[in-house]
Amino acid sequence: MYKYNEFDEAFVRERNRQFANQVERRIDGTLTEEEFRPLRLMNGLYLQLHAYMLRVAIPYGTLDSAKMRQLAMIADKFDKGYGHFTTRQNIQYNWPKLPEVPAILDALADVEMHALQTSGNTIRNVTSDHFAGAAADEIADPRPVAELLRQWSTDHPEFQFLGRKFKFAVGASEHDRAVLRAHDVAVQIVKNDAGETGYKIFVGGGLGRTPMIGKVLTDFLPAKDLLPYCEAILTVYNTLGRRDNKYKARIKITVHENGIDEYRRLVDEQFALIRPTFSGVDQEMLKEIEGHFPAPTYINAPLDAYDAAYEADPVFRAWADTNLSAHKNDNYAIATISIKAHGETPGDATSEQMRVMADLAEEYAHNELRISHEQNVILPHVHKSNLPAIHARLKEHGLATANFGLISDIIACPGMDYCALATARSIPVAQEIALRFDELKLEHEIGELKLKISGCINACGHHHVGHIGILGLDRAGVENYQITLGGDGSENAAVGERAGPGFAYDELVPAIERLIKGYLEVREDASETFIQAYRRLGSAPFKAALYPDATKKNAA
Amino acid sequence: MARKFTPKVVTANDLLDGDVIYLTATNEWSRDHADAQLIEDEALAEERLAHAAGDFARLVGPYLADAVAGENGPEPVHFREAFRTRGPSNYNHGKQAEA
């Protein structure tokens, strides 16, 4: 894990000191809200419906037990005993009080964390594959590159007042677990035919009101060119991007309106200008950063305990079959801890659960934890012999739900239960869908399914790339939910298509149930997933399941 | 004919804890929607909003929200404003927990 050097430490402390002073001046009336708002946003502090919200960055989703315990401490001391993990690998506290925020930021700095650039028109928290460093299929650990980008983008003077927010993601395998193609810029670590490591760069992806899949800017960028090339991308956007209309200001619109070829030409031109100004110190820094991310010192132990538990305990077996993923070391597994127990709020963990996960990481999993954009917590390095003990402990704390990748593993934004921008609620919809499919005992039979819910058009819940997407809207003063079908956030990225008229709050869960039962009827066999069946058959049978009355009318 | 004015209340969030607050007829800020002044005149609504804006040292983001007279005082019209009188639906937090 990256360790702050003296510069990092001094920088974060100084920023906290400045913000503490700004808070003081807001409270004593020296600053108006208009003056204070951009300052608080630079430090991740929002005002939502019922209270302030502090968004804390978890760079590329990586935590250790000390950091996780501090997040738990903050939840207890300054909030209501829980935190909400988000699709951007952040944690949000929903009830901080303004005078206490500087103390929270100091507590974060004590464990080398911050809330800088988690809001505002800047480069936001750099996200990455939550299986980074552990996945069997990765070319390299993507986190050093993510950390380099974080350092470059934090307080970068040229990019503090962009036209809009700007999101980077970094991945390192063909199978995309980081939704690369829905980011403003995405970096995929690749190898060329000569076996050299470099980067494939995507640009202009994004969700929100105008969803777009990122386009390839270059198939192979030599490793040493990463920062000047990214800087060229940003500089072109910063000068060419529109500022006349907030909704046209994201880079996806700039790329779309100018065309990817023209955008590439401008980037190449800019790159030629600034490449010589990079002396290579960035590459020395990257080398040093890589030293912070060593592979774990693997243990050698017999697997008997795992085999025996797998054989004897059907509950453990179901969890192992569902929540474990292939590790690059055959004797290890990547364990996903679902924080989506049926009926609970997706992405929420209590302080007690945070401490349990911290303990498990420390005792059994090389002291590493990850937060996924799918709002779960990962133990990336677990020797299989430790899995039964981990599972037993998780069960005691409501953390052993075997639903990773299934219909109840729902991404949901906070929606109108918290968010000031929301047009409808998301959380209760997610809770009710999860409870209903648990009651039907169907979710394992349904198999892999990505259901994602956003409570407004800004699409924080990634509904556009859900196999089933749900968008909550306000229709004449009543909550109404649109369903999209066929979206995909993986390497086969696609934006879902709207299925038809929206559903009232009470009609939504029955509609999803009809949709799923329709899928179970038309799939070839249990191995054909929802998205595969959708691609094979098109939308017609799914729409027929959603709107049986319309189908009857047409047939009459 | 002039458009009929929908009655309003002035609402904002408290500067220190962010809780939802309402402007009363006596220039107090109450945490209870029912205490709000129900404003039935457009010019008065603008005047009350301007008054609220002057109180910036103790509140954030004042605005006018539609409301309707109820048994115990003004009640919200839109579901968003109704949520603001209670708190989130997933936990017993916010105003509903204090009631």
C-alpha cells in the first residue's frame, strides 16, 4: 500500500488547516455560502436533503485494517455508526456536523486518507479494478499507475477549474471489472506484440443524461508517455470543452461533437509540445510507487480445512461457489464480502462490520481490503485454508450473504433518501427487489445478473450499464421508474435500451419479477445468462414479459 | 387571468448540522414544517425569501417550497418536501427519530 512521504503528509495537513480556517470563517459569518460552497466541495463536503455529507476518497479502492478501523471510528464518533461505500470507491458519511468536519479530516489524515477532490470540477478519485494485485488474469497490478495519476492530478494547477468533473479509471486485464468504458479517461495496461507493457487509452465514456461508451484514443501508448499523454488529453479538453452549457461540458460531449479522429489529432499535437517538458522524473516516481505495492508473501499450508468445510457445510459451499474468485496463486482466493444482505441498504456497513472486516484482513488476509465499485468489500488475498474461519465470522455479523454477482447484489445510489439531486428513491427499491427474490429462492437459479438503480438522470447507480437498469424519476409529483435492458459495464460495454413506459413505485417489483420469470422461460438452459439471452433474442420477449397487457392488445 | 399562486413556505438547511428548517411568521427558524409561515401571496413570498437570504450566517440554501394548509399547520405538497420533514426511509434517522 502506498505510504505518504513527508511532502504528502505536509500537503494534506496544510490543506486541512486551511479548510478548518474556512469553516471557522463560514460559522462566524465572514464567508457567505456562495463563497464557502466551492471551498467545502473541494474538501468533499456536500449539503444533502437532511444533513451534510462528507465524501472520503479510498484511492483505487485500497484499504488496510488501520484505515478501515479509522473509518469505523469516524462513523461512531462523528456520524451515526455507519458509512456508505459508493460506486466511485469512496465512503460517504451522511450526518457530519459542519463544526466537526475539520476534526474528521484530521482523523483521516492520521491514517493517510483525505477527502480532496471528491467533488468539484476537478479530477476525482482515481478508481481501479477491485481485484487489482490478486486477479489471475491481470497483466500487472494497476494500482501504481492509479497512484501516479492520483499524485499528478491532486492539486494540479491547470486542472482545478475544469468545465466539469473528470473521472479516471485504471484496469489491467481484458475482462473489465472497473467499468473503464464509462469513464472520462480510462487506462488499460496491455502488452503489445513485442511483449512490451504499455497502455490502451479510452476517452469520452460516461453515464449521466447522455450515456456514452468510451472510444479508443490509442491502442498502445508506451509506458513512459503516460503522464504527458494524459496531460495532453486534459489540456485539449480544458480548452476545447464547452462551458456554455453544464450538460454539454463533459469530455464525452467534446469527443462526440468533434469526433474521435479530430480529438486524437489535437491530443497528438499537444502531446508533441509537452512531451519534451517531461524529464522522466515521473517514471522514477512510478518506480518508487511500484515498490509500495509488493505482492503478498504467500503462505504455504494444506487445503484440508477448506476441502472439509466445502464438503460438509452447504452454507459455506454456497458462499464459496458464489463469492470467491480466481486468484493468481492457486492456493489463494479472492473473497467478496457482500454488504448487500437481503433487505439492507446496498453499500452500507456499520462500524462494527467495518471492524470485523478489518480484523479478518489483519488475521487472515495479508492486511488488505478493497472496496468495489459494485459497493462490496473484498479480501483480495486469502489462503483457502482460512476461508472457513472467515466465513464463520462473517456469518455472525450479517456479512456472509452468498449473492455476489446475483440479482440482489444491486448497485443503488443513495437516491431521494439522502441526495438533494435525486428525483426518486433508490434504496427502498433495491431492498424490496432483494427481499422478493430471496423469498422466491430464485436468485441462484437466475445466475449472473447486474441490476443497477439510479434515483436520477445523473446515473450514479450506473443504471445504463445494468443488464437491468432502473431509473427513478419524478412524473408529475409522483415517483416513477423506467426500466432499461441490455446494458453492460464490462469489456462488452453497452448502454441499455429503455423498455417502455415507466412503472409506479408499487408496480416496479412485480414488473421485475415478470421480467425475470420471462427470462427463465426463454433461456436455452441454466448456463445462458440474462444478458446472453437478451443478446440472442433481442428485447421483444423481455418487453412482452414487462408489458403483458400491451402485448395482448397488439394481438387482439 | 393571472395564474393562481400556490402557497409556499420558506425552507433551508441549518448551517451547523444541515437539518431542515422552516421560517416562521415571527422570524424564527423551526425544525417543524407545521410551524412554518404559510405564505399565500407571491410578493410576500419573495419578501420572506429575501429576509431568509439575509440570515445566511445561520442557514444554507433558502428556497420557497409548495405547501398546503393542514390541521396542525402547513403540510408539504411534493414528496421530496415530505421526505425532508421525516428523514431517510432506510433508517430511523433524522427528524422522524427525534419526534
